[in-house]
Amino acid sequence: MTSISLPDDLIAATYTLEPDMNGTRVTVRLSRLESLPSDAAQERIAPLGRGWSKALENLKAYVEGRALPHQEGFVASVYGFRRETPQKQAVERSIWIDAPRERVWQAITDPAKIGQWFSPGTEWHSSGLHVGGRLSVYNTETNSEMYTQVIDVVDAPRRLVTRAEDPPQHVTLWTLNEEDGGTRLTLTFTGFENEPDDARHNNMEQNAFGFGMMMENLKAQVEGEALPFPGGF
């Protein structure tokens, strides 16, 4: 059996079941990593290997009626959402949007539109789309900014990089590429290497799924559809 896995329908996983002595040998082979940029493919190999090893050990225990040896979440690594090097740990999600890059670019840079797909009912403000510009939520109770992002790179309509002002100063890279008459939008969220060891894994797991929901909202907003997650994030 072969299924198209992730990140976001780009990697294929093939499952092979063969008789082996008095049992069954299950083998998982991943392919289509070559469809990713070479650095992205290379940085997924280690987390993919660890994740699938845990998944197969859990599968074995489940079929044999034993307690699962790995209770923690590792779905993000199995599905290819994680990118890791000795110096950097990141979560990456992508989505294809049926719209030109210019429209998708507007959706991720216009504070009014960000409020529509990211946090409906919350007002976002921007000091300007330029290096050093600030994007934030205004807190009327404290007369101050919240969730402030500082713009580090502006390359319209191809690339936008923002940095969280508060520690651990995660960095968000948005990449927009033309694909099949629309736009593939990729979000790479780095900085987990700066988090405490006991919090990093769960935070990466939660962010991987949260960003997936966020991208679905963004796609729906740009394409004029109802938001699948109207409560925001």
C-alpha cells in the first residue's frame, strides 16, 4: 500500500507486509523526497527516521497486545513536518492555494486580512511593510502591543521573514512559489533549539498541527471560502 504523506501531500510512504518466520515483517519506504528542496529533504531525514522507528515499535506492541512503548506524540516527525540540523530545529508546513502570488502575499502582509484568517475578531496593526516594521495586536487595556513580530526580510511577492520580539524569538519564513496556476505557500518556523529541552518536543508537535489548521484558514480566506477553523488560534 502506498499513501501520499506530508509535508502536505509531497512525500509518499509505501507499506510492505511479508511473511517472516512465524510472523510478519512490516517495511515502510519513503519516496519523493526529491520533490523538496535539497536542504529541506536532508533536514527531514533524521526526524523521519526516529519517528517511523517509534511508530513501528508502537504498531508491533499494539498488534501483540502489549503496552505502547512510546506514549508521547511523534506524528509531526512521521509526517515530515520537522526539519532539524545540529544548530536549528524547525517546523514546516505548506499548502497549495488557487490564487496568484500577489493575492496570497497580500493575505500574509495586510493586517486587516491577517485578522480575518488568523484570529477573527482581533485587530492587527502594522507600522509598515519594510525591514524593521512591526506587526502586532493592540491591547486596549494596557495601551501596549502584544504578539509583536518584527520584519527582517521583505521580497514581494516571494519571501517574507519576521521575528518574534519576545524570547525565544522564533523566526517565521514565508515562501511563495508559483505552482500549477496557483501558489504554494510554505511556512518555516524556526527557533525551537532555543527552548528548554523538556518543552521543545511537545511545542514542535503542537505547532505543527496548529500551523496546519492556520494554513487551511488562510487558503479558505484567499479563495473566498468559509473558514474551516473560525475560532482562530
